[in-house]
Amino acid sequence: MNRIEQLERQNAVLREQNEKFASDAKLLLEEVAKLGDEKQKLIKKNEAISDELRKSRDQLEALIRRLFGRQSERFDDVDQLKFEFATPEQAADAREGIEQACDENNNTGKSKPKPRRRKRNERFPESLERKQVLIDLSDEEKEGLTRIGEDIVETAHYRRPIVYILQKIYPKYVRSGEPDAGVMQMPRPESLIAGDRYDTSFAAEIIAAKFSYHLPIYRQEDLFAGCGITISRSSLLNIQEAAAKLIRPFAAYLADLVRTDHCISSDDTGVLLLLPKDIPKIDEDDPKSRRAAEVIAKAKEENAKSVRAKMWAYRGVSVPINVFDFTVSRHRDGPDLFLIDRDYEGTLLGDCYGANTGIHMRSNGLVVHAACVAHARRKAEYALGNHREHATALLKCFNRLYDLEDQCRHMDWDARFAFRQEHALPVWTLLRSYLENEMSKVSTKEKIGEAKGYLLNQWDGLVKYLGDGRIPIDNNECEQLMKQVALGRKNWLFIGSVAAGYRTADLMTLCSSAIRNDLDVYAYIKDVLDTLLSGSTDYASLRPDAWAKSHPESVRHYRAEERRQRNARRDRARLDRRLSQSESE
């Protein structure tokens, strides 16, 4: 074998090795590519897990705050006035005014005077019945003594409600010698229950106990038994149903009355609705029935035992009436049927749920949505744990806005509008600038990013109140009505049928409106039932605010005094907070 053949063989071996190395390199590159893909998948998975962990931590913090944290939404920050809301001249002017108020409040700079303790009025009302019991020495002990006076100690004594039976006697008469004339007797008035077995006092007590004191029917059964009469639960429900049927036209009148208000606030909460055996028929006269049939049919297909229905509250801002409405789901049918289909023109104040935010377009511009500022503020508060710097800056702005609302709360509409334009509008302008500049790089996946997105997306609705002095800054007063539903829901647990949901809404309308006007709920409902049972349709005299003027004895004046004192304490606390922040500078 010559030299050339050896080289050719070596060359062939090298080529084979090279091809093998190239094949191995290709396999390695493919393996590297696979590892790169796996790495990207792991990175994405890690990011997803991190996002889930962040969300879980935020939810845990929110839950801990809800269960164990402070219930007040007030945010205190010692540097609040260092955040420049206006020009230096305006800030100096504001500081000077606060210092002047501080001097006046502190009695020209001296230590605060100790508040005088009000003397409590311990005497019981003169209207209460009084019985006297003489507790004296025995005759032997009094012998030789001269009586010089006496001490009177008044002790309140509770007597359980008493049920008594009113026997109504209807004499019968005949005309002598005229047997064909028949029997003469006074006609019997209209009664709530067939046979006039229970009168309106029972119905008023059942309704007030269930929807004002949140006592379910089975507890009321025991309550009446303690008063000496045993009434079955079915009878109690029948009495309540008969009263609701009588009240229905009046409840519809109150709803129409609320729809005359320029601004209506709204909120909703869930109630458990048990599914009926059969799907209810569609009533062409009831626009809610079609939606109810659809929801119930779908739930039955899924073998569900119940559905999460909704109880809506509509609170007149100027008209002092609360109206409740029942729907089988949280669908736009709620506000659409209550407002749009009733030709309402005005402002709907509520959260930024789609049924609210889209109502302007669906109503062809007749209904305007004003967003609740308190909801936006909570978004920033939820981000305090992880993004304190940005969250604190946002909360300072909201604190300033609410301080301004305190100052214009007692103004008339026009003055409030002018005040907001002069003082609140610059704060919103500053807030917008902060969102777009200082917070331009925050992640949308974090809580602070959610707060930023919420504020920018709902901006037009949030600043809507600036253009009308009649619109409140938030929906808190209507949200508080949900407590009335929640307390009842924990006691009566569920609603048995769609028709029962409508009745519950009507009866809650009367009770809640009576509470809002500081009325004795029982006295009000009994008089409403008596008036309606007599055939009267003078609904205007029965509206709660009008009824309060004609029945001052049934107005709970202590409620107004409690509110006055609570508001005074709140205003005092907020003023002290502003003064302490001014002094800390």
C-alpha cells in the first residue's frame, strides 16, 4: 500500500468522524434548543406562580384586614399637607386658616379646655304609666316618729306584649210583620284575612319583626307563643303574604317617587333563591319573568338546588325613600328595567359594574353614570401592603378630596358646585398627572397597577360629581343599605320562590324607608295597612317623610340626636387630624 492510499483511507476515516461529530453537534443543538424551550416554559411558569402567589398574598392581606383590621376607611399620614395640592400661596393661605382655627380651638394657644360633662337626664318619659308601691316601716317601728318627707325611686318594669281577642258584635234585626224584608245588619268592613281572624296589628308586627328586627318566621312563632297565642308558621306566612299583596301598589308608587329624583344611588347583594319544582311560566306583563325562566331552566339542567339571586337597592339622594327590587341574577335587567324602561332621566350613582357603566349608551344618553369615589379609594388602600409609596400618594389625594367634601357638605347645590370647581378639581388634575407620570412604569399585574387602571378607565365617571352639586362623592350611604339585607339573610337564610322575592323587596322598601325617616316601623306599617284596607289611594299622605310630619308621636327623635352627635364627633376628629398635621410641619 503506497502513501496515497494510506492518506485516502485516513481522509475517509476523518470524514466519517466529521460526519459523526456534525450529527452529534446537531443533536446537541437540538437538545440545547429543547432545553431553551423548557427554560422559557419554566420562566413563564415561574412568573405565573409568582403572580398567583402575589394575588394570594394580597387576598390574604385583604381577608386579614377585613376580619381583624380597622373597619374605618380613614387613612392617616403625617406628611399629608406636605403633598403639594395647590400653589405655594394657596397652601400658605390654607395653613394660616388652619393655624387660626387651631388657636381658636385651643383657647388662644393655651392647653385645651376640659370639655364640660353634660348632665344626663335619667328621668323616664312622663307618658309612661306609673304605679306606686309604698315601702314603709312597720307600725311598731313608726311609733313615735314624724314623717318629714319621702324618697321616690323609679324602676322600669317590662311587661311582655299581650294578645287579646276583640269580639266584634254585629246585631241582627228584622222588620216586624215584613218577613220578606230580610235580616238587617251593619256591613262588615274589608279585612286583611278571610273571616277577619287576624287584623293589621298582627301583620304589622310580623313585617316589622322580620325586616326591621330580622326575626325569621319560626322565631316569631315562639315569640307569639310567649304572648299566649300559638300561630303556625303557615298562618304567619299567609298574613305576611296578604299584607304584601295589599302594599304592592303603594310600593310601586314609592318606586315612581324615587325615579323623580335627579340622582339615584344603587347597589346590590346576593340572596339565595330555592329552585321551584317546575320552571315558572313567562308572564308577558312581567318583563322579569322571561329572564327568571331562563336562569331557573339553566340551573335545573345543571342539577342545582338553588341560584344566587340579587336584591337591589335604589336610594333617592334628595327624595328620602329607599326602594328594593328583586331579580334572579345580577344582570343588566336590574337597572335597565327599574330606570330605562321607566323613562328615567338623571344620574345613577354606583360602582363600575358593567350594567351601570353602560347604562348611558343603552338609555340613549338619558341616564348618566357617576362612579363611586370610595370604590376607587379602596383600590389604592388594598395596595398599601406592597406598594406603599404610590398607594400613600393616591390616598393623600383622596383624603384631601374628602376633607373638601366635609367643608361643602352643608352648602346648597350651587355653592357646592362652585366650591368643588375651585378646590376639588385641582386635586383631580394633580392625581391624573401623578398616575400618568410617576406611575407610568408600574406593572398592571400588581395591586397598584390595578388601582391605576381602575382610576384611568373610570375617570369620567369618578369626576362626574364635580359638575353637579346634587351628586354625592360616593355611594356609601346606599352600600350601607346592604347591611339590612345581609342581617336578614343570616336569619331567614333564603327566599323560597320568585314571587316571595318580589314580596320581600316590597316589604323591605316600607321598612327601610321608615327607618331612614326615623319612624316607629310597626306604627307606620299598621297605619299604611289600615289606610289601604279602607280603600284609600291617597299615597302621598302615606309616603314616610309626609307621614312623619302628621304623626310626630311615632318619630324616634333620639335617632336624629344620635346622628347629630356622631357627625359632630366625626367632624371634631377630622379637624383635630388636620390641625395635628399642620402642627407637625
